[in-house]
Amino acid sequence: MKAFLVNVTAFAAMLAIPAMAADVDMKAASDLFAKNDCITCHAIDKKMVGPTFKDIAAKYRGDKSAENRLVEKVIKGGSGVWGRAAELPHPKMKEDDIRTLVQWILAQ
């Protein structure tokens, strides 16, 4: 019975992924992650300097304003949400690339 409840919970979590996640080009986002400095501090499911992408997705699941706020945070940088480690600013990255990455992160 416990295994059934765990599977139902996992399925419910998958349904909570925003509709825009279906539109994310996963390959393009993965390539952007690898070629930019995101990989220095973040991983999908392993805690590094910054939070995991799965933790970020869980924290902001259902928050309709999260995508725009996170795009801005990646561009400008910031700290305090996940502890003392700071998100470094990325003002030279294209906003469209950042948006693709954020959508991919939120789809985890």
C-alpha cells in the first residue's frame, strides 16, 4: 500500500509541472546548461554550491510568477533564498537562453 501511495504522489507531482514545460526544448536547454557556467554551482539532483534544479522546481511549483522572477535573478544575480551562496549575475547571457534554462529547471 505504501508503494502505491508513493507512486500516486509521484504521478501527482508530474501533473503539477507547468504546461509550458511541454514546450521546452530539452536538448537546447541541456546544451545551454553545459556550455554556460551554471554547471559550476548547480546540478539536476546533487547539491553543490547552489540548490539542485529539482529543489528549485519543487520550491516554485505552482508559482505563476516564478519564471519571470528567476530569469531576472539569473540576469542580475542575488542571494538569500537558498542560504548564503549567491547567484552570480549573468548580464551578457541572452534573455531567451536564460528563459529556456529557467523553463527547463522548472520542468525538473
